[in-house]
Amino acid sequence: MADEGDILTDLNNDAAGANGADNQPAAGILTQYVKDLSVENPNAPVVYQWQDQPKIDVQFNIAAEPVNEQAHEVTLKITVTSSTDQGQAFLIDLAYCGLAAVRNLGDDQTHAFLFAEAPRILFPFARRVIADAVRDAGFAPLMIDPIDFNGLYLQQLARKQQEEAAAGGAQPPAGDA
């Protein structure tokens, strides 16, 4: 059993700066919003009589643009196309954004947060916007399967490192004299 003198306290916070400045690493989403939403239903009303099972194509892209020294706008762009042999049923194009605050993080950690963690946080809300847009276009709501943003981020990082290694390892052949 611990004595009262054994209680752990951190009164000597070495990470705190002068005048109590907070030097601890922090990252989070300040706000999120729909930046752009396009819903196309080009074959209405005849599309509602089609009997074929539609083919659904979901494409997404992630971008991050600095707003200031500590904030970035992270954009999760999702395009959903539904079509059959008879034509296109609908097209949803969404740019869902979050204002991400990042403080006292290294470049690698900031990049990982902006391109893996922030999209993971934004995705459920973007998915709801798409489901509502599809429903409002007159179709059954579309629930997009969860996306492993962290896994995709790690795959792209590994691919980039392999490409850099291949480019760096490709030396011009040395000639014999």
C-alpha cells in the first residue's frame, strides 16, 4: 500500500515554457464542413423504373492545405458513381473539409495526422452527407464501407520509400577503361 508521500505529482513540468506556455504536442479537428457538394440525377424520372442492379464506384482523395502556422484545411474528396447498362443513375461529388490544428509536432507526425488520422475522423460525417444526398436524389441511402486511412497511408509511405530507393539506387553504369 502506498504512503501519502508516494502520490505521483508532476509539479516540475519540464515541457512547460516560460510564463506557462504550453509546449506539449497537440493535434485535433477544430471544425468540419461541406465545402462542395454536387448531386446529379441525369436520367430521372426513368431511372426509377430500371430493374438492373447498379454498379457503384467510390473514389476518394485527401488533400491538406496550410491555413496558417498551426492550422490546415484537410479535404476529403469523395466521388460516388452509380450506373447500370441502361445509363448513369446518379453521381455524387463531395468535398468535406476539416480545419485541423497542429501544434508542437514534428513534420512526420504532422503529415501522418493530416493524411491518416484527420480523414479517419472526418469520414463518418462525410459518409452521412453522401447517404443523405443519395436518399434525397430518390434512391436508397448508400452507406459506404469504412476505409482504413491509416493502412492506406502506410502503404503509400512504403511505396514512396521504394520509389525513392529505386531512383537513388539507379546509378549510371560505370565505364571500363
